[in-house]
Amino acid sequence: MPRVPRNSVARTARLATLPIGYGARQTIGLGKRVGGASAEAVAAQIQEQTAAQIFKVLGTLKGGAMKVGQSMSIFEAALPEELVGPYRTALTKLQDAAPAMPVKVVHKQLAEQLGPRWRSYLRDFDDTPVAAASIGQVHRAVWKDGRAVAVKIQYPGAGEALLSDIAQLSRVMRLTTSWVPGLELRPLLEEIRERMREELDYTLEATMQRQFAAAYADDEWYAVPKVLADTPGVIVGEWIEGIPLSRIIAEGTDEQRDLAASLYLEFLVAAPGRAGLLHADPHPGNFRLLPDGRLGVLDFGAVNRLPDGMPPAMGRLLTAAVNGDAEELLTGLREEGFVRESIDVAPEAVLDYLSVFVEPLQDNAFQFNRDWLRSVFNRINDPRTPNFSVGIKLNLPPAYLLIHRAWLGGIAVLCQINGVAPVREIINDYLPGADLPPV
């Protein structure tokens, strides 16, 4: 792994190679077509090369750009099927893996964080990482008492890199969202930066993991590994063996898909009421289906503290949307800050815009899939439709930032899993304020 570029100019230059590289490949592709290659063959080769470059650039940067890459890998479910093939393989690799640290760097980090006698704690340490992601990588080892453990190690310089990328991406966001009249951007960007800073603090992450583990101790359906040791740059936790959701997405049986979808959705909705925390990093690399049927949950760097559980307003808003009560829906959205007071929008237009999102609640069970998600994106992102003008009038309150990230990302993952889940029952049972009538 090359050294993580910390200088913002160097990192911006690396990010800039993405569109430059694509343009160069297009030029080469034109030359091949003149030479007789078919347009389809050239396009396929360009997509494959671009996908490889996305993985290489975002993967080696590690910081905020890597976070963007992981978000892209979640939302690949919404891309048109004829375009997504080459990108799906490269982007979904970002969910679990990235170019790893050299062994000598790993050992140096362990010595700095756990002390020069770190091998007295970690027996049989495997130098080859089992997962490498945005700001750290995971190794398997054996703890001093004989337990198998996962050792999460932060990349040197990852903190500076992450905050540098967030600053650069914030500038881009200010330009690209300046035409959205309903969005109050400044407090939202401040919230993003603060949440990113928290993800760099492994001591804080370990505290969040302990809280989740206590809430789900000896649970019949969920497994959260206990933390055995932590420092600002290393977390040692129990090892969980299971099938990653990414593998179930690729080759799971119908039974595995249905079980994974149901457990995944229930954890997303119910955990805040049970643990006082929302797991806000929903990508498939953080979840495992264990041999005993439980869902294992990993990685607690992105967590929203909700001591009183989910806001009851969410359940009330969903209920109003399902019931078709446009006036109550708009009033509630204004009260929560989703529609600013200065924005003029018709209640019926808002209800129509959100109707596609509550479709999974219209029956007792729903099968999330890529076709449905693509239909949602097409419906709200087409500038020729009235829904597009409604969408740009909506705001995202900072208090809902991580909830929004978890729910939208979670729905995208559910569409990749392609399983049937009792969505209406889960929402009614675990989301405060929800009161959906029987179907």
C-alpha cells in the first residue's frame, strides 16, 4: 500500500484523476472504433477500466473519498442493469476490502498502541488482513486467554486524510447543491464533519460497541462481539464467524435472503429503542449470518446516539403517508424541519412524492429488489416530472443526518439482498409513533 496522501493538494489531484482518466479512455475508445472495433465492445472495455480505476483511486486514498466509494457501492442497486455490471464488482469490493498496509506498518501501529510487548496479548496474529476499509483494517488473532479475536487497526495518517477529503467534498457539495432551494447546507456540513471526527476515535467506537453488546447479550437473533481491549487507534473484539451479507447477495438461497432481510431491517429499526443507539453504517461488510441463524453485527464507528429511541415523529409521518393524509404529513414535515417555513409546496404534491417510499408498507410483507429501487430513483430524479421540483424543496435537518444515511443505505442493501421481509409488522412493532391499520 502506498503511503496515504495527507496533503490536500495531492489528494485533490488524486481525486481529479477519476474524470481525467475517463476522458482519456473515451479518446482511446474512439480510436479503436475508427480502427473497426464495435461500439459495444469499446464501451464494455471502458466501463471495466473505469471501474478498476475507481477501486484503485478511492481504495488507496482511504479517507473521505473511500467513504464516498463505499456509499456508491451500496447504491449500485439503483443503477441501470446494462451499466452496472463492471462497476458492481469493483464498487462492492470497497464494502469489505481495500489495498492493505504493509506488515511492518501494522506491527509499528500495534507497538505504538498496545506497547512493545503486544504479542503477549495477541497470540497467533495473522499478518494478512481479513478486511481493509476506509480508515482501518482488520486482522485475525488469538487473545491471551485463547479466544479468537478481530484486531481493528487505524491507518497512519487516516485522520488527517479523512478530514481533508471531507473539506474537499464539502466544497463540491456547496457548488452542486446551490440550486436546491429547500436545503440548508451549512449546518448539515458541520454535522457531517463532526460525525467523521467521531469515526476516527476508536476509544469512542469501543464504548459504542460495548453498549450494543450489553443490549444484545445472549440474544436469540443477534450477536454483537464484546470488546476486549481498545486504544485510540486499535480495537480488539471477539471474532464472529459467519457468511457476509455480500456473499448472500451474490449467491444466497431464498431462505437465507428472507432471513437476512428480516433480521437486518429489524435491527435497523429496533436497535435505537433497545440500545439507545442507531448503527449508521449499513453496508453489507458489517453484517454476518451466523451458522445458528443469528445476525452478527460489526463496526460501530458510525453510531447515532438516540437515548430515547427513534423520534416518534418518524412513525407519525410514515403513518400519515400510508393513510394518505396530505395535510398532516406536510404539517409534520414542517415541524421536524424537513420543509423550511420559507418554502411553498402543496400538501398533495408532497404526498405524491413520498408515496413511492412507503410502498413497502402497503402490505404485510414486501420484497425489496433492484427493480423497485431503480423505479424509485427514476421517479424522483427525472427533471421532467413534478416530483423533481418537490424533491429540491425538501430539507435534511442535521439531527436526522445519520438516520437518513442508515435508512436510505439500509433500503439499498435490502434491495441487493432481494429477500421478503415483514416490513409493516416491524415498523408497527418497533418504530415509535407508528400506528398502521391492519391490511
